[in-house]
Amino acid sequence: MGNSTTAPGSPASAATPASASGTAVTAPGSPGRKSGRRTARNGPSAGTRASGSSHAERVFLVQTAFAELGGSAHGPGEIAEFTGLDDSVVYRILQSGIYQRIFERVDRGLYRLCTSAAQLAFTALDHRLDGTVTQTVLQELRRATDGGLAFLYMVAPFSGAQRQCVDMAVGDSDLAELGMTPRDVLSVTRSLRTGASGRTILAYLPEVLQQRVLAEPVPDQAGPGVYRDNDALVASLAEVRDLGHALGYEECMAGWNSCAAPIMWDGSIMGAVLLLKLKSVMPVAPENVIEATKEAAAELSRYGAAGPEAGQA
């Protein structure tokens, strides 16, 4: 394959993204709607969603709906259809949540999560990893791959689904050999369309976020091996989930090949470990490079999911 290939026989690691809803917004109490719980019809996750037998469960269902539906704002009717709750129940939860700074009204009949939800996320992720742990893991990956450039990318939620490099082990390299300006590096490496690490993260995101990324243009500075056809890109994501890693061939920049594996915390994609080597040195990623990259990602997954104390046990 011109863009990327993956080695057969690797352990499967799959997570099917949740589907989004296109249900129209309907105001609470509208004559066209019936009372009582509804069966959610939004894909695998919705089909197994609890109907909410207690008030607390109903509140959590409404919060989760905002994340799974995607988009900027939603009405009570759309949320009710998605969760299987009654319109009036959803409406009361939204009104109460406004005073608790969980939700905010952005237009007549439309609501979204308040920014305090982001503060909850920051608190949940605090102390999951520290620089000492990540450096130790990346340095070990560099040694195991005979001097490969090792990077840690994490999901960056601001301004759309993107990635951000938060740590690296590159020895004495100043990265000038990549042949890209800092502006080019920023443009190419933040996109989830490009590179083994970008596609690795994209493969495990909910479908609603995948569609947003697929609608974005390919960065002009991307390498010759980047996926430009969306159908081929989507097919590569299924391959990533099946094999648990991605191989990139000159996707981000000419002359460089890569291997990446996902970092999962509590079943959610948080980032990816990336190993980068010159094409002349690594025309095809050998099995030891793939396994070393996957082990580094697995170790950071264990640290992040279990917490610092459990991860060091």
C-alpha cells in the first residue's frame, strides 16, 4: 500500500466508535411526541444504554448524550429521543443543570455543556502521568529501536479534534533533519488525518468526531504518503483497531516512516506513542519496532488507567 501497511498477526485491539444522531430538535411537550421512555436508536452504544431508573442515572444519561451526539448544542426533544427518557424529564434536568453550571442555554430551546465540564475533565486527568514516567518509557523505546525518534502525542480537544506532542526522546537531534519549518510541523502534526499517530488516535474516537476530521482538508505540507481519499482513510482506521497499531510511510514528511500505538485510559483513547525513523534506515517497520512501540503505549496506558501508585506497583 502506498500510504500505510500493518503487519499481520498482531494482537487485535478493537473499539467500535459510537454513532451520531440526526434526530430533529423538538420542544418539550410538543403534540407530535408521546410520553414514556423511548428506545434509543443511535447505534451500538445507544442500544445498550440503561433507561435510567433513578434520578442520578437520568442526569448522567443526559450528560453523556451531549458527548455522544456531537455538535455544538441540542434540544430537549433530541436528547430525549437519544436517551429514551421522557421530554419533560430531560427538560427539568437541563433547567436544574443550568443553575448548577453543568449546562448552559445558548439559544431558544438549545443547550450545551458548560465549561465547568471541562474543569471536571482536567481534574479527572490530573496526576495520571508525569514527565519522569513518560521520559523513562520514551527513552527505553528509543534504545529498543536503535535510536529511533520517540514521541508522545495526546488528544488536544480545543479547536476541534487534534493532537499535540507533549514529550519526546530524540537524543541530540534538533529535528532539523525532518526538513520542515516549525510552522509546517505544527500544521501537519496536529491533524489527525496525517501520520501513524494521527490515524491511531482517530481510529478510536467516536464516529461523530471522526466525521469532523474527515471533513477537514489534508494539510498542504503533508508528505507524499498521506491518505487523501476518505474511503481509504476510513479503511485504514479499521485496520488500526484490528491490529492495535499503525504504520505510516512518508505521511507527515518525505523520507520518514513511522509506527504508532494507542494509549487507552479506562476504555477511552487519550493519545499515541510514535516511533519515527528515516525511510533509508527503516523502509518497512520490523516486528521488533512494532512490538517495542506497542509495549511503550501499553505501559503508558497502564500508568494512566491505574493511577501513579498502582502503575508503579
